[in-house]
Amino acid sequence: MKGAECLLRTLTANGVDTCFMNPGTSEMQFVSALDQVPAMRSLLCLFEGVCSGAADGYARMLRRPAATLLHLGPGLGNGLANFHNARKAHSPVVSIVGQHTTQHLRVDAPLSADIEAFARTVSEHVRTVACAADLGGDAAAAVAAACAPPGQVATLIVPADFSWSEAGPPAGLAPRAGFAEPDRCRVREIASLVRRGGSVGLLLGGSTLLDRGIETAGQLAAATGVRVFASRYGARLACGGGRFAPLRLPYFPEAAASALAGLEHLVLVECKAPVSFFGYPGRPSVLVPEGSAVHTLAPIEGDGVQALAALLEECGRGPGAQDHATRPKGSPPELTPGAELTPDAVGRTLARCLPHDAIVSEELVSSGAAVLRHLEAAPRFDLLPVTGGSIGQGLPVAVGAAVACPGRKVIALEADGSSMYTPQSLWTMARERLDVVIVILANRRYRILDIEMERTGGSAGPRASEMLDLRHPELDWVKLSEGMGVEATRATTTDEFLAQWTEAVKRPGPRLIEAVTA
Amino acid sequence: MKGAECLLRTLTANGVDTCFMNPGTSEMQFVSALDQVPAMRSLLCLFEGVCSGAADGYARMLRRPAATLLHLGPGLGNGLANFHNARKAHSPVVSIVGQHTTQHLRVDAPLSADIEAFARTVSEHVRTVACAADLGGDAAAAVAAACAPPGQVATLIVPADFSWSEAGPPAGLAPRAGFAEPDRCRVREIASLVRRGGSVGLLLGGSTLLDRGIETAGQLAAATGVRVFASRYGARLACGGGRFAPLRLPYFPEAAASALAGLEHLVLVECKAPVSFFGYPGRPSVLVPEGSAVHTLAPIEGDGVQALAALLEECGRGPGAQDHATRPKGSPPELTPGAELTPDAVGRTLARCLPHDAIVSEELVSSGAAVLRHLEAAPRFDLLPVTGGSIGQGLPVAVGAAVACPGRKVIALEADGSSMYTPQSLWTMARERLDVVIVILANRRYRILDIEMERTGGSAGPRASEMLDLRHPELDWVKLSEGMGVEATRATTTDEFLAQWTEAVKRPGPRLIEAVTA
């Protein structure tokens, strides 16, 4: 069996059956082998950052890796920003990168570059296949590495000649490490802290932000009075539907510090101690209140859900725990007909008919808080937030989530600035008829940077202000979207937005709404 | 003086007065300082690959660096593919990358990454500023490093707090290394080879592909009978206008090998021994004919133009050298009204009214040869070819060339596939009213990969073929272009294309023509 077919068969045998690709010459044999391996689904993206972001979104939903197939060092380069986000999300991804032939590697060809160096910026596991016979074993090892708790981007670099050489049979399923069991001593120590009755906060990350973790944390809160917080940069957060809602740490450090103020003990569950997004003049980077002790209930590679359950058991469920774990579903926020279209109005409108069990990929940057607070009253949905802070993840993550969960509506909440990093995502959405509604809040400005400029002590004179200005020319998202085959409309009033949103969620996507906001 | 202002003043004192930027929070102080340092021109790009490609195009035209300003590791990541191309073009570029504050670097923030590791993939010179007082000196050193022959991408990483700290006065002009003088012994040795009268070929690269080098090489050919070739991947090539035309080495190795066949001696001038773009089964990577001796007249960091002049002097100009250095200007190619719109027809049409002294940024991929051969009969122009092979350089390079040479018409020759990597370039063209005509040959397919699939021994079954297919949906370049503020039309016949092209070159740009080709 040729190397290319061996690689694809090893991937599918190891549970990797989806590949987001932007191939070139060195990867043609893998593309050719798709006709021999129908179990591998392949999706073409027109820019590599769409591939890496889509694999991230896919992994966040299914907790198993997709593959990406990229072309040599610079192709991988274009994927790095979203691999960075995947790395911070602890998303398992198998990144396959084509390399020149072993003979061609010895000459200085135009596309020669140190692919391992590119890969190491985002991957702990980087391996270049040394001979064709290793292909199966190396591919299985890459999948196992990607899945090693808490999940990572594993890179496999494949010289082109190995793909057309004889490589032997594909490798079978490689053994995988499980998430670490809770440390019972640690659980008892933290339980005794909690029972002592001081001010204790739990900060949830990783898998504890999903259904079972949230539910158990809610029961703990009800039984013991602990305060429960959600890490801002978790990969996926179960929201809405009247579920218990931990307080998601705010973006700005003053607000985050004030949320955590007064805690004597901060207990980390599958996350690290909270830090601010950026450093600012005269402000600490760490958000843990001074004098507060930090404890780890479960490390990021641990099973935090089990640890929470053990803690609840240890503390005793107490009366009413079950009741307080859910809260009454709020009534949908009011709309004022004819009101100006603001992020607040967009949030209110979205909340009124957010489809049940939607997946919301959010990259609103400056408008996020104003929009998301209204969604608390919405039916249950999964939120896929910014993890690594590299802008341009929202649309690709929506692609990957829609591929992973074909039965669920995906909503991509974007800004006009953030959408311009990976707009090519729209083409893949159209090509694959993905059920995505994209809402672009167009304020014609890098508005977050107006705020950050002031916070870092800068002043925006006319020339500086011009660098944050997205008018001249205005981006026309209806044309951009239609240019890539996605139906689109523009809303400039709340009434228009309500009508377009109501209609968009009723039909299969993709569909884009440009909401021109004040 | 604050660090940010010190940096900008040092850059301008060292001749760097243009900055292509996509800033974030860590770079706000630099943006703010633009109002204090009006000598620095700043241009906003909506994606980092536009910044890096624009700096490459700028450097290719002016032989001096522009700066780029990018945001942390992932922002730099998005710029790497075009920095790779700049590296292979030996373009001097000063890449400024913001870093977290020194305090914030100690915590694991979402955007924390090893920026130096990102930078080293494309830069030999990588320095992180260690204290605010070093900013001026480090910035001057980065400019000097960028300009060190043959030119490179020099990276300066600046922790955000240094930009708002006191940094002292800016540094003055740093001393720069010049291009190495010709080695007289080497010149005499090569002259004696040439005089001996065997089959000798000169392969030109670097600065020898511009006016004076081409002219001197033409005189050498006339005086001595040497054959003159142009490296395929030089940064810039003076063409047309009846000038002497060295034979540009073809893309496919068979054609390149056949062009070089029979040479006893291959003399390299500012370039390395030629190699094929990719390795293929059963083909050598090196294109030097077997048994041919390779000599270096000038290394890539040498002054090849002076070396050629010294060689000419040594060989004796001989009678007729001056005459044979130019050739009669050919007549423009014929057009057949009503003919199908093919790459050949596009080339013929472009040649009929290519503006005088145009700059042609070419990234046509599969259609390049068919179009460019007709331009030999056109008035003089500079060709900016693919250098590093990372697709997505053509539009950004056109941005940079237009900024560098405001009096000259820039023509970007693109394919529909290649344009989708950095389409955001169009917005910066519109914003800066750059005089660019973009011609997109839309064949709705990654056609080069059909050829490469076959060459690498793969076969394209239905699933493989689908991965090279850009229909479903078709990209609408008129809408995409208008969506970013650039006027656009579509041509589907030769007559339409002729009319649109004739009109486009008469008016200031930007202007896009989508040529739907068979």
C-alpha cells in the first residue's frame, strides 16, 4: 500500500475521519488517495487559517480530532494563528503538513523552510516521518498525542516521496491516555475548606464548563454557598435554558478583580490561575485577590467533572442542592420597535428566537458583553468563545462546529474587523451548505482599540485615530458574502434586524446578516 | 522621550518612513506616536499577510526597507507566508512586533506565545528589546541588519511597557555594510573561460536582473557569445521595451533542463545553482546539466552588476556589443475579435496597451507562461515574480509597489485561487487610492494542481478532483472587489476584456477585471 493511502487508513482507524485541507503539490498523493478511502471526509478551504480554525471548532464540539492537510512551511504559517487558538482551547487536532521529497530537501528550493520550527510555535508533538515504513506508526502516534489530556495540536510532517512509496499496512488504534482521576486527598482538603465556611470560589475550566460540570457546580453552590466562576477562555461553555450559570470572568481586569474580590480561597478546576488578557500600566497581571489562597481541585489534564462530583459527595449534597442547580428561565428581553440598532438591541433580538440547542461561535470583541448578557435568558446553547485571542477564529470555528454537529444551528457572532481575517470561511460554508447564520456587527471601526488606546495611556490624535477607522471605504458585507456564495442582507434598524433574524433562523443556512450598529 | 516615539524617530532617521500595520493593544503607543512623528507614513491593512507582502513589494522597488507593525506571536504568524516570500526575494524589511509587558510575560495569558520562535522561521536577525533605553539602538540595528547584503527580514520584538516608558533620544543613522566588491581574480578566471570559447551560460539573479545588469549581460552576449539566463525566482526583472531579454528559466524542470542543455560552464551572478520548484519521482532536483562546471562570478551578497562590467571589460567589448545589447521592439501580438477568452488571449490583449513603465506583480500560477510570453513585445516594465512560492503574495506586493512608486501604473496579474489567500489587499488599495489594475484570470479551478497531480504520479478520481474545484459556489470577484471598495467588471469574451482593459489603464486605479477564462 502506498504511503498516502496508509496515512489516510491509519487516521480513520484511529477515529479521525474528517480533514480540512488546502493542499499543494506535495500533498497531491493524499488528495488522490481520498478515492481509495471513502471513510475520510475531506473539506476544501481556500485559506489555511480556515482549516486550522475549523479543526478547532470541530474538536471543541466532539472532543476528538479532525485532521488538517496543509502545504509546506508557509502553508502551515497561514494556519498558525488559529492553531494558537486551538492550542489555548486544548483542542485535539492532527496537523498533517506536506514536505518536499527527501532528495529535494537537500537543495534550497523556493518553498524550502524549517517546517518543524513553524510547527513548534503551536505544537508540543512535532514529528517528521523518517521513512515510508514509519508512516502508519507515526500517524497513529500523532492521533494519540493530539488526544493526550488535555488535548493538543500534534503535527506530522510527511516528505512527499513517502506518500508515493510502498509503506506497508496502516497502523491500528493506538492506546490513549485517559484524563487523570481526582486526587482523593486533595478533594478532602478542599471539602474541609468549603465546610469551614469562609469565602470560597470555584473557577471552572475545560470540561467542567459543559452540562455535567455546570450542574454539579450548581449543586455545590446550593449545598455549600461556594461562589462559582467560569474561566473566560474555556473552549466551550454550556449556557442558557435555565441552567445554573457560573459568573464568567469579565474581559477587563478591574471588572474581573471586582468579581473575585473578597475570596479567601480560589479553587481551580481544569484551569490555571486567572490572569488579565493584557498588561496595563500600574495594574497587576494576576487576577487572584491579594491574600487569597489558590488551590487546585483538578489540573487541566485532570477529570474535573469527576473531581467536582467527589467534592459534592464529600461536602454532602444538603437539602435543596438539586433545586438550586437550575434557575427559572427568564423571560425574553423587551424590544423597542424603531429603536436604534445597537449591540444591546442586537442581543435582545437574538435572545428572542435563538434556536434550541444552538452553537454560538462568538468573536464580537468590543460588543461581546452587551450582546451576550441577553442570551442568558435564551434556550440552551453552547458558547464557543475566544480562547487564544488571535482574531479570525470565529468564522472558521463555526465551520468546524457545523461540520461536527449537522443537526444543530450554528450562529457566528462577528464584528466587521474580526471577520476580515478569515472571510474565506464563507465559501466553505456555501460549498458544504453548512447550517450557519452569521451576524456581523459592523461599527466600521476597531472599536476595542479605542478603549485599549486609552487604557495603555496613549492618546488618539487624528493620524492614530485613522489607523482604527474602517470607513473609507466601508466594507460591504452583503457583497462580500454573496461573492462567496452566501445569501446576505443588511439591517440598519432594529425592525429590519428582527425581521431578518427571525427569517434566517427558520431556514437552513448559510445566511449572513450585516447589522450596521451605532 | 517615550519609547514609542523614540522607535519611530529612529526608524525615520534610518530611512524607514513607511509602515504597513495591523496593530493591537500592545502596539497602541506606536499608533499614538504617529501624531508626533509625521515623517512616518502609516498604512492600515486588515490582515497581516497584506502588511508583510506589501513591505516585500515596497522593498523590491526601492531597495530599502519599509516597516511592518504586527500584534504579538499570532499576528506575526499571519504575516509569515509573505515574509517567507520576502526572505527568498532578499527584500530588506523591518518587522516590528509588539510583545506583552515584561510583567505580563511572566503569566500565561491567552495571547502569550514564543514570538522569537515565530520570527526565526523567516528572520536571521531576531531581537527582543531588553529595556526601554535600548529601543533606539536596537531599532537602528534592525534597520542595518535588514539592509545587510543581500537584504533580509529583521525582526524587533518590543514589550509594550517599553513603549510607554522613558527611552532617551532616538538613535541616529547606523553604519551599513555595502555589497561585496567583485573578486578580480575570479573575474579573470571566468573571462578566460569565456574567451576559450566553449559553451558558457550566465545565470543572472538579484540586482543583475535590473537595467544595468541586463544591459551589460546583453553586451557580453553580443561580444562573446555567452548565453544569458535569468533566475526564475529573482525579486524583480526589467522586461520589455526592446531591452535585451535573458531567457527566464521555465517552471517545469524538463523545460528548464532543456534550456540549459549543452552548457559546459554555468556562471552564477548573484544567485545560487538552479533547482526545480518541486521534486518529482525519478527526476533530479538540481537543474545544472550533468558534466557542466558551476562557477560563481558574484555571490548573492555581492555586487553582480559591477562584476558583470568587470567581466565585459576583461573580455573586451568587441565590435557590435552595443548594437546587440538591445533588440528591435516587436510588433504587438494579433487579436482575433470574438475569440474565446483564454490566457493566451489575455496576454495578447494586455500587451497591446500595457502602460509605459508599468510594474507587473505576477501570480498567475498555471496561466503565467501563456500570458507573459506576449508581454515581451510590450513597452518596458518591471516584473515582480513569485519568489518563495507561498501563494498570496501578488496582491500585497502590488500594494507595496504602488506605495513605493506613486507615478507608475501597477498591474496585478492573479488567478482566482491565488487571490483568495490575501483578498484583503483590495481594501487597502481602495483606502489609499493606489493606482493598481488587478486582472484575475478565473478558471474556477486550482488548475496547476491538475498538472502537479499527474506529475507526482497521482490520479484524480471524482473525490480528489473535487478538492481542486472552485465552482459550487463560483467566486464572484466583481462583488468581492466592490465589497472592499474597488470598482470591478467581468469579462467573458476577448472583446469585453479588450474594452475593459483599454478603459482601466487610462484612469487612475484601483480597478479590477475578472477575466473568466477557458
